[in-house]
Amino acid sequence: MIGRTNGQPVSITGLGVHVPERVLTNDDLSKLVDTNDEWILERTGISERRIAAEDEALTDICLPAARRALEMAGADPKSIDLLIVATVTPDMAFPSSSALLADTLGMPDAAAYDLSAGCTGFVYAIAQAQTMLASGLSKRALVVGGDVLSKILDWTDRSTLVLFGDGAGAVVMERVDAGGFLGFELGADGGGGANLWLPGSGSRKFDDPTKYVKMNGREVFKFATRVMVSSAEAILDECDKSVDDVDVYVPHQANVRIIDHAARKLGFPQEKTIVNVNKYGNTSSGSIPLALADAADDGRLKPGKLVLLTGMGAGLTWGSALIEWTHETTGAAA
């Protein structure tokens, strides 16, 4: 699915992020599984990641991010009429984490639902919010992307344990006079779903469900290096833009080798590419907003800048968004 946006322009007016306090380094992991700092850095570029406390659930780390985004946008929580939470690790199957957040934040009139699209969830969610806002169905939306993947990892499996971390980000979205989102490209290939999945977590019966993430790293890497490039090229072409037009490239933070490959194939120089996987690991739906916050705090997200977001993840899914930045968003960390 691909297309330019139409209707009233919609943009991000507030941005907030939050990560748990606990830092888990590569050296810490070496005490749990057969690995070391050099091995992890060489293959992933990750030095450390944040891990939620035993009593922390998704909404606990999403709440500070949401409050920061609302504060930056100057938005009264009661003015939010749409709340989407992109995640694969909700507090529970139901009620939705979005409904719980809406209640805690004081949003009595908000339509609230969770969205599951793996690590691409945040891109899917902002695409849905943009459409509802541009059509007039919604007036002001809050989109949250976050995951606590540490809760569903096998802590004896080196192949997944070194990759993932916990974190969340949130954006307020509303109609603006000019600029904002130019277009989206979204897709999914369920045929590759078993390369990154959580068997036993739903209604499908499995003979030996462990309820831990399972991943075919080789196949996911091949998929990621392909779609991170093809999705970005597709949305740029759709919007009559080139790589040279893009000021800031924000790829999903899965693995520094994947990011480097995509940036090199697309032609993005290092100074345009946001990389923070080294300090957070792969935070799934929290990845892109966390990277946006780093770009904002570095002074790279200025009004008028063209920003390209591209993600991929379980599903297997992928998606890109192109946005002309419209608001100052420094100080997004909560």
C-alpha cells in the first residue's frame, strides 16, 4: 500500500520518550549466556540496552513518554480524541493498553486501541492517525509506540537476548496549515512470519509453546536489508523526492549492520542517518520515536526539514513515512 496524503495537512506537534532505569551492558550479558562485548558489538553494534523492572509493564513506560509529548504540544489530555498504542507486548490481551493509558491520562472521549505490526507498528499507527485527522474524523491524536520485549525473551537464548531492549515514545498529531506528512508506504508478508514469531501467545495451538520470541536471524537479516531500501525508495518516488532532498533519515534501530547497509544502498551520508541502537538495542515499536527524540535533541529536527522514517519487523512487516517537519521538538526525553 502506498500513497500521498491528501486533505488537511497533518504533522507531529509533540514528542516524548521514556526508557526504564536499568541498564544491561554486554558485559552483564556475558554472565548470563556464552557471549562477550566484542562478539555483540561486531554483529549488532549494540553496547547496552534498557530493561524494565519486574513490576513494570508497557503502560508504565509509555505513560511518561505520553505526558512529555502532551506537554510539548501544549495539549490538554481531554482534547485527545484518538489514542493508538503500537506494541506487541501489551499489559494484557484485554483491556487494551491504549484504554488503560487513556483512563490514566484523563482522556474520557478518546477512541483507543492497540495495534500490532511488530517493529513497524509505530509507522502503521501514525499512518492511521494521519488519515483520521486529515479526514476530520479525529481532531487531535496521541500515538504511542513501545515494547517491553525483555518480558518475552528466553534468557538462555543468545541469538535473541543480545538484540532487544525496552523503551517507548509518543507523538501528538494534529492538523496544521502546511507541511507535515507527505506520504506512506506499508506492506506485510505473512509467508515469512515464522522467521520472527511468538508461538503459543494466542489462540493457535502449539504442541510445545514456550511463549518466548523465536527468530531465524539469517532470514530476518536478508528481509530487513531488502525492504529497508525498497520501502524508502518507493515512498521517495511516490512523493517525487530524492535522497538528496531528505535532511534526516530515521531507520528502525534493529542492528547497526542493517542500518549501515540501507544507508549505503540509498546513498545517505552518516551525518543524515540517526543511529542510537548502540545504547537502546532494538526496542521494537519504541525504536523510531526514540531515534526521533535523539535527532530532535541534537538539533537536527528543525521546521522545514524533510524526514524519512523506515521500519521493518515481525509479520513480516515494513513501512515508510515522509514528513516535512513543522514544530520545534527539543527536550523530548522524560
